[in-house]
Amino acid sequence: MKFETRRLQLRSWKEGDAPSIFQYASDPAVGPIAGWPPHRTLGDSQDVLNLFLSKPECYAICLKPSDEPIGCVELKLQGGSDLVNNPKECELGYWLGKPFWGQGIMPEAVKEMLRHAFEDCGMERVWCGHYEGNLKSRRVMEKNGFTYRWKTENLEVPLMNETRTGYVFCIERDEWKRQKEKEAEAS
């Protein structure tokens, strides 16, 4: 499956994507803030590609016209998220290579994933969370209309062998529709 925005293509992951994943996921600024350790080897990236990124509704973010992944955006469906247990709800997850931070790429990718979640997948709610200190992730959520719901302290982060404070946000279909209408009126 593939989606396009003005600057991006969001496509299914391919077998040969491990070197691109490793290029960005090996940076210690990328994974730990999201709750996973930096990839140490190309084999780590290949394992992540095979075990996690090949799931349905998980997409490589590529800058047009390139087909090279620079990040990931995913709708985690029922059974793939600890935030949802309803088939009409999902959790949004994402990461982006550090050279592409601050360019509006992730808000653009998330906007398209929300459209897909609500229009194509029939979701009623999309949840998203971040760990304390990850203000860039929080800003992506706020730019896309998510609203703060709750904070959890002493949250287990098993891949990092630690506990953290987590913040949970949500956007409901009606809120998303109103936001979309306002954007249409403004343009």
C-alpha cells in the first residue's frame, strides 16, 4: 500500500530497506527518546524490519521522489497496542531520522495517517503517546489536533530497562472532521 502527500510517499516496507533503517535508527538521538535502543548492527535493523515494520499499517516515510526510507509511521491496531482494546480505535506511532527533524515532515505524515485511519479504516479514535522530554513528538500531536488525556508515572519501558513518565493524547473522528473543515475554510 502507498499514500502520497505534497512532499512524501508513505509506502509499505521492503526487504531491502534495512540499510536505510540502520542509517537513522543507529543514531542515539532517535530511538532512546521513543523507548528503544539505537541499532548497533545492520542485523538489528533487519530484525526490526522483519519483526515489527512488516506489520499491516506500518509505513516507510520517503521524501519524493526518492524511495529511500527516512522514518516510519504506523497505525497500531487492536492487539498491537497497549492503549487500545477496541477494533474502532488504534494507536499512532512514529519516528524520523534526525537530519529531517524540524522540517514539518512528521506532521505531514501524521496528517495523512489520520486521514487514512478515519476515512479508509473507519476508526473512531486514534491514540498517541510520548515519554517525558520528547517535546518534538508532543508538538507533532498538537499540530495534528490531538488533545492531552492523561499522564502515567513509573511506566515500564522494557527495551530500555527503565521506567519513565508517559503522556497520552487522543483525537476523535469528530474532532478531526472539524479540524479538516477549518483548514478547508482557511485555504
